[in-house]
Amino acid sequence: EKHNEKAARKEIESNSMFTKAIVRTPGRSLTSGLTAAKLGTPVYQKALEQHRQYIAALERCGLDVLILEADEAFPDSTFVEDVAIVTPKCAIITRPAAASRRGETAAMLPVLEDFYSYIEKIQPPGTLDGGDVMQVDQHFYIGLSSRTNRAGADQLIEILQRYGMTGSTVPVTEVLHLKTGVTQVAEKTLLAAGEFIASATFSDFRILPVPEEAKSGANCIRINGKLLLSTGFPEVSRQLVDQGAELIEVDISEYAKLDGGLTCLSLRF
Ligand code: CIR
């Protein structure tokens, strides 16, 4: 009991209590979203049902979820995490590298204006996807990936510094986005797969290694003392329960077919 109280207080102090989330219902065009995974085409009705379950999981974590309507013009627009970075001080509209996703940001700007007084923007030639940005307290790790380039990362670091936060870059070579392979699951603790298990960048953290065959299980969401995990990774789930985590498992098989994980499907702030 004492321990829980202390943990709760710490979360509030470190500004990591979340109250809101933004999601976007997938459109039928989801079936033509970008993908490198060879897991087949998502089944739309199943994707819709999984999206509802995902929203319910966020609500169980105490979040007010704003549900944006489907945008058929953008097959990947349900992956809202990529189009903005939401911090306690400001929001940043990104500049997705994929041509078919570049236009997704326009619809997010007015939505964020309802919540934020300060909104910044990544400018050309910078490209940056939110999936490459992992926040740990006031510091933001930025993956240099096939989607996020040096100019985009440098712009983000400069913006963060202006608002009293910091950023640094991490090379990403094996996975789509930084958070595909590494996410924070507890204070000073990261769940990491592949190239991030032994990465020098994260040597000050306790690393919970995810075995290669379960690597899609590395993308978790830590919210308000709970942890969202994709279903189907019993070894990861066991590891997290051993750490004392309160787990909520969510099936996102249809989104995994498009290289999407749990974090991709929402903005949380
Ligand atoms: C894409 O390739 O952009 C989408 N099919 C998947 C985006 C996943 N987003 C994320 O990891 N943040």
C-alpha cells in the first residue's frame, strides 16, 4: 500500500499522469496501408472491433478518449501517433516521411489546437514520425530510422530545448520505428528487442530483453500505473507481471499486419 502511494506520487511529480488520448477510427482503405510485414491483409471488421477494445483499454487507464472519424483518403491515418508529439508543454506536428502519409498532419492540427496553446511544426527537409520518439521523463529519445532523418531530429531537439526539455538520437536499423523495438515499462526500466537490448544509449536503464520470436511484444504503453501489452506474448507478459505490472492485454493482430503496434494507435497526454 505504502509503496503504491509512493509510486503514484512519483508519477504525478514526474508529470507522467495522462488524462486524454486521441485516436482515429480506421477507414476501409486501411486494407491498403503501408506494410513490410508479410502477415496478410487486415480484415476491416476485425480491425474495427479491435479498435473498440483498444479504446476501452485506454478508458480503463482513466483516459478521456477523443475518437476522430475515419479518413478514407489516408489508409494509415489510424496510426495517429506518427503525426504529432504531445508533451506537457507543447505539441509538435511532425512531417511523416512516407508520401502517402504526409497529408495526415493537416487534419491533426485543428484537433490539437483545442488542447494546446503552443504548437510547433517540423519543417522540410526534416522528416519525423512520432513512432520514433520515446519520452522518458523530460528527455526524448529520437530514432534515426527510414522515416526520421537527422534534420527532423535536430529540429525536434531544438524545439524541446526551447520548452525546457531535452532530446537525443538513437540509430534504428532493424525495425520501422524506435518504439517498435523499445518502450518504457517502469521507472528506469525498458522493454527492449533486437538492436536495443545491448544499446549503449540505454545502458543506464534496466533492460527487460524480449526474445526475437516475441519481438512485436516490445511495443507497450505505460499509462497511469497500468501497462498495455499486445496479446500473444506470454513470455513477455510473464516477465512484466514478475515486475509487479498491472497488465491489460489488447489484441491488435489486424494492425500488426501493417507494422503497427499499440503505441501507434493513439496520442496520449
Ligand atoms: C506505416 O508504415 O506508416 C504504417 N503502416 C504503420 C505505422 C506504425 N506506427 C508506429 O509505429 N508509430
